[in-house]
Amino acid sequence: MRFVRPFYIPPIETHHFESGSLIMRDGSTAAIRPTEPSDAVMMQQFVDQLSLESRRHRFFSESPPSQNSIAALCHSSDPRTQFTLIVTRIWKGVPHIIAAGSYWARDGQTSEVAMAVDDKFHGKGLGTLLLERLALVAIRRGFTRLWAVTHVDNLAMRDVFRESGFTAHESYEGDGMEVELSLIPTETTVARAELRERLATTASLQMFFRPRSVAVVGASRDPKSIGHRLLEALWTNQFQGTIYPVNPHALEIAGVPAYPSVQAIPKSVDMAIIAVPRQYVSSVIDECADKGVRAVVTITAGFAEVGAEGAELQKQLVEKIRQYGMRMIGPNCFGILNTDPNIQLNATFTTLFPPIGRAAMSSQSGAIGIATLAGARRFHLGISSFVSVGNRADVSTNDLLQYWEEDPATHVILLYVESFGNPRRFGRIARRVSRRKPIVAVKAGRTPSGRRAASSHTAALAASDVAVDALFHQAGVIRAESLDDMLALAAGLSAQPLPSGRRVGIITNAGGPAILCTDACEASGLMIPQLSDGTKATLASFLPSVSALNNPVDLIASATPDQYAKAIETLLSTDEVDALIILYISVTATDTADIAHGIVAGIENGRKAGAKAKPVLISWMAEGDMDRAFRFEKETIPAYHLPETPALVLSKAVSYGEWLQQPPGMVPDFDDLDLSDVRHICADALSRRGAGWLTTEETWNVLNAVKLPAPPSGVAKTADEAAALAKQVGYPVAVKLASHQIVHKTEIDGVRLNLADEEAVREAFDSIRMRLLRENRLEAMEGVLVQPMMTDGVEVMMGVADDPLFGPLIAFGIGGIHLEILSDVQFRITPLTDLDAAEMIRGIKGYRLLTGYRGLPTADLEALEETLLRISRLVEEIPEISELDLNPIFALPPGQGSRIVDARIRVVRPT
Ligand code: COA
């Protein structure tokens, strides 16, 4: 077993890489796609304008290639044979190829690769990006090696091979050099690809967050209009760069000179905010490109959110943006905001500017964005930057995550998510970012249930919100149920350290709030430990005798500032708690400001006594200026209104801290999988019968090819064959109808168990056959499956359902007939790491059934984990497998593995 990192990009994801955009080292973008025959003229022009040297390096001759060669480069319809990717940019309104890379199959495993980059675009990392994309496409088509021949003096190409991180083998002959690259992903290839993506994405977004000049296009004279309010917001919040209003119908706006077009602006423009009516957006983008603007924020609505026509317009905009080398936020967005005092950018249409702070936020809804910014004040939450992503036509939440990952001003990332563009990419990126900074997300809208025909157990169970839960869980993303929860969490996480354990101390001046807080803590898995006699004695030394000295420590209504201070210091100083919640409710006429001072003093003293790593949260149920009261020196203590809120914050913070403590987990690779066999079986089934269930024989062959624990079995077409097979596998046997058309075999009496001899087997075969004959369905009978009877072991199930957006979702649960009643199932998104597999098995409610509960045999957990990991690898490698049900699997005692008893696999043509 070989381990690879969890972030590797499996073949299943590569379709995202064939067409779309790529970001170069300098942050500019370009469009990328496979060639079509109609590209021949553009390809000819590309080749013609290459320098003689580039041409010699690419085609081994300074003279232009023949028309036939050009035509061949424009045929990418059969990627098993040959494939060319082109990178294009528009200038003077005409698209041009700026780079082209191809591969041709040399044999089933190896393809030859060659590429050329327009001389003007050398040094931007384009060659490496092209090689990376070609490699991903080649892996998806089953190639394991790329081979190239190049001149020894072609240093740029040699750099590209080195940069890619693929294991290379070089050999020399004269001035020629042959390179063979192994396409098996390694830590190095994955790490380099990630780094390239992160650096390029961050560079491409710089202009949005730190522009030196901003043009507002559609800067209306009407003070109530969005265009005018954008200007207003920039002015009011004192943007530190230059602001250029653009309006062809106005000489000035509110006394500031306006420009008739972007081109008319005398100086350079870093970012344009577009708020013109929809029909003009495209031509404004042309103007921006002409002016060299690299970042546009399109506020204008009326695109993909309004239907097919708008979606088409949006598609055209994106094409344009990419070909111009720009990036776009929106359309249909509320804008962008950066509170850095050197920038002071409020490029939104409200003058509301949040206080500076450590939380960055991306919102898919403008309205929610406004509400959250307003709400941030209530939670004393400072914001570093905010982006309303709108329709996410170009800049996505995934891009922003990568920007904030590196942004020193951002310590917590908040996401309001309605839908995922590419959840698998989100999973990969978020998993990495979460290790550095907490991500708190509110996911609105549930996955529409039953969007797939619930044709198997796994699909039916998965048709809910489980995919989102699994995605967040695996990526370490903290899920908040509401905006208020998100803000509460953000306030806690951005101001206080993570708790190192689950033990919470509570100090209160009233019983009721303490009970609510205790209940909320315990319900969410926190502990309220009893205090030691020593600590109780310390508390007794300064508290009245009627106080409750155990946890929660009740200072009673007469609590004084000094008692608060001393109690806080005492609990912070003990090693009996990992976090502290302070509750205060104004029950008497005490001066709340004095109490606040007492609390601050207690925390300060506790910190001085060494309790630095313990988070402290407050529930302040009183009037008073909390902002002033709980912000001191370098520390802010979040104060909430309700006593349950600190419990919620701490419980999520603890879980996040525990996630951080875990090693990242590894995705194992198995060297005994016969994937080409599986590919062949699936392709054959698809070409013969189209999408649908594999036959029984095909199914068991797939399981055997990837060494899943299938018992010795076989499909018999006659009673004689059945008898022979039964003898081979050993009595007693089970005989089951083999049919990919009849899903529920028990309903037609197609399952016969415990057959002890040949006579019983023959009788079973004949009666199953007769039953189908009587029902006129004999053609559905492929034969019968003969397998040994399984008696021992605990029944579990494993399965896979393919979510159209999230990809394969893998399930583990207690199997057999209990599955549907108990729904005791854990889901994860593939690829599974070793830790995911272990956690899934231990995460089901019925886990005790696998550990020797009431005389049941203990299960071989290691073998179950390995089976899950093999299934994960199978479905990652073979995107044709859309559903898989292994139910039941008999989990046998340690060292004996498990046995799959029933199996079904469904295949579809991957999109
Ligand atoms: N370049 C520059 N300015 C232009 C222009 C161009 N090509 N074409 C028109 N303008 C100017 C107009 O002259 C006008 O200024 P004026 O009022 O001084 O004459 C200004 O741009 C706005 O044009 P107008 O026709 O009044 O548009 P509008 O204000 O009715 O609508 C939008 C423009 C963008 C606000 C509107 O199309 C829209 O999309 N609204 C919804 C936005 C939204 O909700 N976004 C999502 C938020 S979450």
C-alpha cells in the first residue's frame, strides 16, 4: 500500500481541467480548451508567428509544419489517441492562440508530449500549466507515462519538466534528449501544483483588495441610484486611492469631474466597478480591457440568476474576461470591501463600513452580506475584508479562500454559501486552509431530496444534506446553523485561543442562566467537571457561605466586583478546566460597570498567573457598554447576550481544535488493483447496454479485480453448472438469481439459502427458472450465483452514491434489513483518507455491535477500513461507476476479514 496526500487531484476531477481558465504566474488569466477542426486557421497563425527558435524546439525544423500536421493538431475528439489543448487570448477583438500543447499515444501506457508558447508569453509559467493539464487529461485516459524528445539547449522545456514535479528520467543522444515522466501523482507533484495555483490565484486577486485607483462605470447623477451610491461609499469611507466616475452623459458627479469612458481616464485604472444596465456591460468590459484594467466588479444584475438567456450572456462575459486576461467578481453582486487603513476600500453600494478586524467574509447573497456587516457590530466583530461573490461567474469562493489563506490581516474566514460551484475543489482547498485558519460557514438551502431516483439504499440515504455535512466535516469547516451563530463563532475564534480540552468552568451570579449554560455545554459534548477540594477551599475563602462552590460557581445575586475577579482568577489558574464562561445578569441595583471592571481584573490576573491558553467567554445579560468594558490591552473577551451562546462557541471551537490535532490523513494507493480490467468491464457494459446495472458476473469480476473481499463464487447458467460450482465452493451454499434487471430478488423468491447438497442446488436452479418462465421474464435470468453460506459475523453495508455535484459519496452502516429502519449510516466524500475510514466505522451508533457486544463476535475493523479505502479508490479511478451497494457484508473476527454477500454496481457514461 502506498500513501499519497489527501489533496491529490484524482482522474474523476479532470474534466474541470480540460476547458476553462488558467491563471498565470503574474495573476493574469487566459482561456484553455481542447482544439476543434475549426481552429486550423488560428493554429496556422500561431505557428507562423512563433520565433524560429521556438519553432525549431517544437517542430524540430524552422520551417512551418505542413497543413496536415496543423489539421492533426486540431483533432482532439479521441483523447485515447491524440489530444491538443490551446490557451487563447483576445486582442484587437480577435482571439489568438498563445500556447498549444499536445500528446499522442505511443502505446497503451505512454503518450508523447510537445508544446509551444508564444514568445511574448514566455516566463509566465504557461508551459508548466499546460503540461499539468495535459498530464491530468492523459491520466484520465489511462496513460501512466508522458514521453518527450527535446533539444539539449531547450532549457525552457527542461525547466517545465523539472517544475512539474513529476518523476523524470532523462537520456541523451547527440544534441537530443529524451524525457520520460511518470504520471503517478507524488507528494511533489501535488505540492507544486497546489503552490502554483495558490500563488497565481492570490496574485490575480491583489488588484481587487489593494487597488490604487478605481473607476465607477455607470456613476449616475441620481443620488438614489446604485451607481451614485457606489461613489458615495468610496468617498465617505475615504478610499486611499484615486476614484474616477465614468458616465458618458455627465461632465461631473457631485462636483467631481466625470469621464465619458474608461479609455478617457488619463491615468491607469486598477479596478473597475461596473453598474451600467445589462446591455452595456459587455462593451464596458471591452473598454476596460483596452485600458489595461485587470480587475472588474460587476454589480449589474440580470445574468445567470434570471434564466437561460441571462446565463448565456454571463457565459459570454466570462469567456471575454478570460480571454482578456482579467478577473471578475460578480455579476449580480454587492461589491467588495477592505478595512485596511492604507486602503479603506468600500466598493459596495452602502456606506456601512464595519470596524477593522480579523474576520474575512465571502457571501453569495448581497443582502445577507449587508445584514452580516451590520450584525458584526453587535458581536464586536472586526472585519478585514468582505466580498459579495454574486453569481461567481469567475472569482469563486475557492479563489477567495486561497487569497485569505495568505492574507496576514485575516485570522478567521466566514462563508455564506447557497450552492457549491465545485465542491470537490472546495474540499481540497478548505482542508488545507482550515489547518491555518478556522473557516466558519453557513450553508443555506438543502440538497433537493430525491433528485436522483432512489434506486438503491445508498442513493436514498444520501439524498439529503449529508453531502454538505460530510464535506465540511472532512475539510475541518465549522458549520454554523444561522448567521447569528456564525458571527458568535467568528467573535470567539478571532479573539480567543482554542480550548485544549472539553472541561468548562462556569461562574455566575444567578442559578437560571447557569443551568441553561450547563445544559447547553453538556448537550454539545462539553464537560462541567466537579472542582477539587483545594479549589473549593480557595473559593470559600472569599465567597459568602451561601455561594455554590462547585462548578458552576454561583456567586449569588449579591456578587461584588471583587468576588467576580477572585473567582475568575481562581478558575483560570487551576488545571481543572480548559475554558471559562462568565455569566452575569443584573438582578440587583449593582453598578454593572464595576462588575465589568471586576471581570476584566480577574481575567488579567488569571492571565498573569499563566492561564494564557484558556479561552474566556462572557454572557452579559445587562445593560452597559460591553465594547469598552471587555476590550483591554491586546485582548478582547467576546460577550454574548444569551447564556447558551458561549457553550455553542466553545463546543465548536473544541471540535475544531481536535480536528487540528489529528494528522491530515493519507489516501492510500493499492498496487494490486487491476483497474484496466474494471475499465474494460464498464466500457463493455456501457457499449452493449448503455447506462444501468452491471450483470452479476460483471459485478463480481469488478470486485475481484480490485481485491474486495468477495467469497469464492460463480454464476451458473445451467443446473449442472450450479451443482459443479456448489461442489467447488463447498456446502452449504446459497443460490441466488443472477439478473441485472430484477433488483429485488427476494420478491420473486430468487434467493435460496442453506442448500446442503446437490439435489437441493438443482432444485433451487430449476424452481427459480420455472418461476421466471411462468412470469414471462426468463430473458432477465443470467443464471444463478452460487456462493458459500455465510453464518458468522456482523452484517454491515458499504455503498457509493454519485452526487452530481459532490462526486462519489461513500457510506458505511449496519447492514442487512436493519439498514432501512435505523438509517445508522456515516457518509464521507471520496477520496477517503485512512482516518476518514477509521472514523466512519467508529462513528455509527451501532459501533458497539462490532466490538463484541453481548457475545457477538468482534469484527476485523482493519479489514473493514481497508475495504472502504479500496472502494474509494475504485470509484475515484473509474468515474463510470455511479452507484455501488455492498449489502450485507459479513464482518468476521479479527484476522479473518469480511465477506461480501450481495453486490450491485451501476454504470453511467461520465459527463
Ligand atoms: N458607461 C458609463 N456609464 C453609463 C453607460 C456606459 N456605457 N451607460 C449608461 N451609463 C450611465 C447612465 O448615464 C446613468 O447615469 P445617469 O443616471 O447620470 O444618466 C448610469 O450609468 C446608470 O444608468 P441607468 O440606465 O440609470 O441604470 P440604472 O441605474 O437603472 O441600473 C444597474 C443600472 C446596474 C443598477 C441595474 O442594471 C442593476 O443591475 N440593478 C441591480 C443591481 C443589483 O441588485 N446587484 C446585486 C446586488 S446584491
